[in-house]
Amino acid sequence: MVLLDGRKTSQELKQEIAAEVAVLREQGKKVPHLAAVIVGNDGASLTYVSSKVKACEQVGFQSTLVKLPEETTQEALLEKVYELNQNHDIDGYIVQLPLPKHIDEEKVLLAIDPKKDVDGFHPANFGRMALELESFIPATPFGIMQLLERYDIDTQGKHAVVIGRSHIVGRPISILLSQKGEYANATVTLAHSRTKNIKALVLQADIVVSALGIPNFVTSDMIKPGAVIIDVGITRVQDASTPKGYRIVGDVDFDNVAPKASYITPVPGGVGPMTIAMLLKNTLLARKRSEG
Ligand code: NAP
């Protein structure tokens, strides 16, 4: 069994990005600039956003954190989005989800300029991705595809079972794995809460991508020997023995599944760190594309 080490791979990616930024700097060109908008004080969201800003600093990007109060109106947030669309200094930006309940997320995402939509959530980018055109691929599925490529995992003609059909993970990774390409060309089954007999399906899988957010959902009796296991799940479970009072667990019963797998991502340290690295990659792409 080989551990798909997202920490190590994301570090390599960040070093590559930092080297490109250094060249831009040497050439007197503008370095990429990522902005992140956060509304409210949700603890997990603040942690995610601050790690994104920190990652920008590590690779030499400029970053701007726009912190807005919980009671920000939809109109005020849209104004901020329009301002960021117009600001030539910002190459890409994200609006951290979830937004407070009184704000219509869809309206906000639709207002983002697709050329700056480095999260890849705008329908224009999602559609372009599905059509295999130049786009921004959402960071988590993009990170999974990078792991497959960098570990040279053969996906050609393999049966991939994706569990979860969210717009940010399950659905896009099912599209990417089924596309034409060297680390794609898989035959994909997309499972969700209405799927009957998930166990029988997963047992047929050469590649399993689990993105549902239920700890220990994928157990060793569901796994074909030699399968590749990608665990996207992130769930905080209470654990008084840790300094924070909780620990992060994935969807996969790692201890029992790992011995049967050919490759497996740990949680934490698998897909999670790749997600941030791919956001940086998208921001660098936005910078390059804006130069024409
Ligand atoms: P989501 O929007 O909550 O969607 C969950 C999906 O799982 C839905 O499609 C749902 O089916 C399906 N599902 C729920 N219960 C099921 C069951 N019993 N059997 C089969 N399918 C079931 O999730 P998400 O945003 O994609 O996130 C999934 C997990 O990944 C979460 O733990 C999240 O924290 C984590 N995540 C991690 C990263 C990372 O960087 N590593 C990034 C994003 C998300 P229905 O559609 O039928 O409801």
C-alpha cells in the first residue's frame, strides 16, 4: 500500500509555484494577487480562509483578506464582488462558503467574474470544464487529479465509484475522471444518498472517491483488494484528549481499509492540503491568462 501524501505533494506544488512567482518578480512583472472574502465569524471558515492567505504568503503571492460582518446585506456583498471584478490588481478571488442564511449564495457566485473565479464554482467555468475547454477547475477535484497524476496512477478504463454528488467535489470529479486524457478515461459511477446497494457498487471499484462527510462510511468489506482509495471527507469529531477538543476524520475506516488498498489518502494530510495548493495554482493561471 502506498500513502498518497497530500502534504508532500502540495509542498512540491507550492515550491513550483513559488519558483514561477520568483521568475515573474525578476522580470519586473506583477505577482499573482488573491483576495478572499469572508462574511461572519464561523470558526471553521475563518480557519480555512486564514490558511489560504498564509499559503499565498508562502509562495510570494499578494493576498487580501476582506472580512465582512455577519449582518452584511446581500447588496453590500454584491457591491464588494463588483468592486473586486473591477479591481485590476486582483487576479482572482474567492467568496468563502457557506454564507449567512440571509444571503443568496447563488446570486453572489453568479456575480463573480468567471475570469477571476479561482474556485471554479461559476456556471461558466463548470460548463467549460465539462466541455473540456480552458476553465478554472474547482480546487478539491483538481487536487485529486493532481495526486493521481503525480503518483502515476493508471486510471485508463478503470471503474471509478464516486460517492457524493456535490457541485464542488463529487459531480466535478466524476466529470474529470470520465474525460479523455492520460490520468482520466475512467468508467465512472456516481453514487449518492438515493443509490441502492452502494456496497455492491464500491466492491466493483478500482478507484473509490468518497465525498460525503460520514466518518467510517467506507469499510474494508466494501473494498476490492488493490483499489485506489481517495478520501475527501472532513468531519470534526469531539476528542477531549486533543488540544483543540476535536480531531479531523475522513469517510474511510482507514486502519482497516489501508491494508487492502493499493493507494490511499490519509485524513488529515491527503486531499485537504492539495485543495489549497490548487487554489494557488488557479490564481497563478488567472495571472497568466490576464496577460493574454
Ligand atoms: P455535501 O454537499 O454535503 O454532499 C454530500 C453528498 O453525499 C451528497 O451528494 C449526498 O447525497 C451524499 N450522501 C450523503 N449521505 C449519503 C449516504 N448515506 N450514502 C450515499 N451518499 C450519501 O458534501 P461536500 O461539500 O461534497 O463535502 C463532502 C465531504 O468532503 C465533507 O466531509 C466535506 O467537509 C469534505 N470536503 C473536503 C474538502 C477537502 O479539501 N478535503 C473539500 C470540500 C469538502 P444527496 O445528493 O443525495 O444528498
